[in-house]
Amino acid sequence: MNRSIEHKTPPGVIKVMMANLPVMLCELLQGAFEVVPDILITTPINDVQHLLNNPKPTPVDVILIGSSKTENPSAVSILQSLPDIYRDTRAIVLTQDPDYAEVISLFRAGAKGIFGSADLRFELLCKCIRCVHQGQIWAKNELLVHLVSSLSHPKSTNVIDRHGKPILTTREQQVLHLLSDGLSNSELATVLKLSEHTIKNHLFRIYDKLGVSNRMEAVLYALTPRNTQPVQARPSNPASNKIAIIKTA
């Protein structure tokens, strides 16, 4: 029996649409959801233009959107182009190995959940759909670190010179951004998918450019308001350029 939406949906059932996913995956998921009583799948839509321009769209509670870094349109552009009827619909993006920029872009575009298709477990996907439908945000811990970091200090850790040019590279800025949330070297390595040795090298270069000697001074330097001044070379007496750290009992 096909449980796709045809007539009236029973109360308490979550209506889900699959969009921009591979045909085989759509078929597999639709078959698996047949035995899940509280989740009802609409007819899968693989044609994105049909999703965005359908004159008679079907109201749903959750949309599963596939994301691929090699195909257009991207999940971000799909989220940003959804018709008004889907504005209150919660979206979950299925993607493989998302990086920092993709995670932030997807959440900012309106995604309520990010589910790694590389680690697809059906029971976990069902839980994800239920949680997102209830108004929760879904992502594994390291992805949530990206979200929290972006919301906590969206611009405060950007370090620029008097001309408004970044002092740090993009990667160094990412490291400093996450450093301000108290992440350890091993946690930084996990989130950024780098080795701890590479993280240490990034930190050394950050300290050198900012004229500081430890992680706390680097974060305080970035978060402390100041008049933008050109960055000078490290003075002969490095201590004269450090931020004073006052410790209390």
C-alpha cells in the first residue's frame, strides 16, 4: 500500500516531501517510511523547478532537501527560493561531509536540520524529522559548534587593519572564531578536519600576527574594541605589546 498523500491526512502525522534527492534514494526511503505510522511521504520531487514553480503545491510539514557541492542549484539557493506556501515548512538538508562555510550558509538560509547522508541510519533520520517538526534544531555536535559560534560572535572576532583589510587568513580567522568559544586544540582539529599539528601551526601564526603569546590573549585581542591601527612588526620587547591578564582568586 502506497502511503503517499492522496486525500485527508490523519491527525498527528508528519507530512514530508523529498526534493532534489537521487531517485534511488527517494524510492528506498519511501519504501522504508511505509511502516512508520507517524510519517507520511508525499510524491517525491526530483525536479527542483517543479518544487519551486508548481502552481498547485502540496502543503507539507517537513522538506528533505538533497545537497551536492558539484550540482546546481545548491541547497542554499533552493531554501532561499522556496514559494511562500513553504515558508513555514521546516527544512532538513541531507548532505555529505559539510564544511564550516556550508553549515553556516545552510542554517542562515533557513535549514532547521542538517543530516549527514554518509552516516544515514533510518531510525536516526526518523528521529531527526520528529525533532525538527517539534521546532528543534538538528545537527551532530561538531556542526552545532559551527552554528553556535556563528550566532555568538558573528563579527566580533574579525581582526582588520586601519584600511579594513583582514590581518588573518580565512583559515586563521576560523580558528580564532572557534577559539573564542573555548575549544581545545583537539576539538578545533575535529571541527575543522585538520591535524592537531596543523592547528598548532595556525595558532603560532595567529599569535605572531597579533603580537600575543597565548590563546586567551588572542581572544581578548580580537574581542576588545579599539581604534583600527596598522599592524606593526613585533617589537624587540614582545612583552610591551601584550594584553595584561588579571587573575583573581
